[in-house]
Amino acid sequence: MAHNLLKGKRGIIFGALDENSIAWKTAERVYEEGGRFVLTNAPIAMRMGQINELASKTESEIIPADATSEEDLEKLVTQSMEILGGKLDFVLHSIGMSVNVRKGRHYTDEKYDFTTKGWDVSALSFHKVMQSLYKADAMNEWGSIVALTYMAAQRTFPDYNDMADNKAYLESVARSFGYFFGKEKKVRVNTVSQSPTPTTAGKGVKGFDGFIAYAELMSPLGNATAADCADYTISLFSDLTRKVTMQNLFHDGGFSNTGVSQEVIERFSE
Ligand code: NAI
């Protein structure tokens, strides 16, 4: 059900690869709520993904940009303002990739070139995106910037590998940049810490099926889906959350504050 929560707002959405992507669901919901945006992804992902379909459904233009390239990001920000006819109100960073995970390298056997690349894509890119927006003075006052993260930043999940460290860095960047964006431009910056979700990035984590089933049993409200995550992000882009900033917001059905659930205990009492 749409409420026109984002009527008249403009933004950029990073990371819609296919219809399972959290960014894809978010783009659909933003459109429903009256927001208009530019879609962007890495040039390579454009060839693999179905982003054209999403663009036509949401009357959006696509600008390819590698989120690790300052040059690409500068162009993206300038062109987006031209296309959308003004400064921006919201930005979604929905980007993650670990080369160590992809190549099956264990956390105790990292190849550091892979580590650096994964950190650049998954974590430093958030700083690069915000610095490009900041320097171009591209955000309207009371705008909102959101990045997606995972609880492995706080607690150890062995197979999450170096993405845990990348997420810890990403969350720290949200706080640090959130200070300056708040002070200077009245823009808020938050991370949403989402339940395990069956997407291309999610399913890349070893043991994902067992892990998502475990999280479902542990969470009093059940796992948050990609569609639920889109709804939550809409609230953060809307004017109803203007004073929420520099936060890591758990969106996980209660998983992060549950020690153990009755269902999990019962599994061990059988
Ligand atoms: P996804 O695989 O659909 O999205 C990841 C996106 O990152 C893809 O669109 C990919 O093309 C993009 N990307 C990779 N390298 C890039 C680069 N150099 N420049 C620009 N874009 C690049 O998977 P999902 O799950 O929707 O991931 C979105 C975000 O949600 C990520 O930050 C992920 O870590 C986070 N997240 C995912 C969870 C899950 O279980 N799926 C749980 C918690 C957080």
C-alpha cells in the first residue's frame, strides 16, 4: 500500500542486480511511494543483470558506475542531478562482494590483494560515494543516506569471512561521515543491519541455507525479507525519521537481541 511518503524526492539507488536484490525491491517501493531515481551498478553487473527491466518499470535512467572509482562516482552524481532536475534527497548503498569468499579462501588464509579489493568494493566505496555527494553539494537538507550491513560486524559468524571486517568498517564510516553530513548539510546517514536474505550476495556465503533456517527459528518475528527491508528503508528516506542519524539499525525480526529461542532449544532436546 503506497502513502506517497517520497513524493517529490529524488535519489540514486546502487546495487540492483536481479529481482532478488534488496536494492531491486527498494527501487520498486521507492517508485510506488512517489520517489524518482537513477539506477546504478558496476558496468560488469549491467551485462549479467536484468536492470533494464527494472528501469523501464520505474521510469528510471541507468548510469553505470564502479563504486570504487572516484571518477565514475563524480560523473554519476553530476549526471543524476541533471537527469532528475535538482539536488538529491536519498541514496541507497546496497553493494557487497568479497573476493576471498568467492575464491573459497578461509579467513585464516586470506590473500590480501583479494582482501583489499573486497574492502574497497564493500566498505570504502561507501566513503567514496558520500565524499562525491558532499563535494558536489548534491544532497538537499534533510536528505537521507542508507547503506546495508550485517550483524557479523558485531558478533562472529565464521563463514562470513572478511565481509565481517568490511561491514565493521562500513558502519564506522556511517557514523564518521554522518557527523559531518549532519553538521554541515543536515543530512542523515544510517546503516540497516538486515537478516540473512536469499540474494546473489547472500547465497555466496558458505552454509547459507542452514544459516538462514537457523536465523528464522531464532528470530521472534522471523527473518526480515528483502521486501521488508525495502519498507524499512522507505521510512528512513521519508520525512518521518529526520532526526535519526549515525545509527546502525537492526532489521532482523529480533534476532540480534535473542539469546536463544524455544524452537532452537527444542531441537537440542529431541
Ligand atoms: P546482490 O548480489 O543482489 O547485490 C550486491 C550488489 O553489489 C550487486 O548489484 C553488485 O553488482 C553490486 N556491486 C558489486 N561490486 C560493485 C562495484 N564495484 N560497484 C558497484 N556495485 C557493485 O545482494 P544483496 O543481498 O541485495 O546485497 C545488497 C547489500 O545487502 C550488500 O551490502 C550486502 O552485504 C547486504 N546484506 C545482505 C544480506 C544477505 O543475506 N543477502 C544480509 C545483510 C546485508
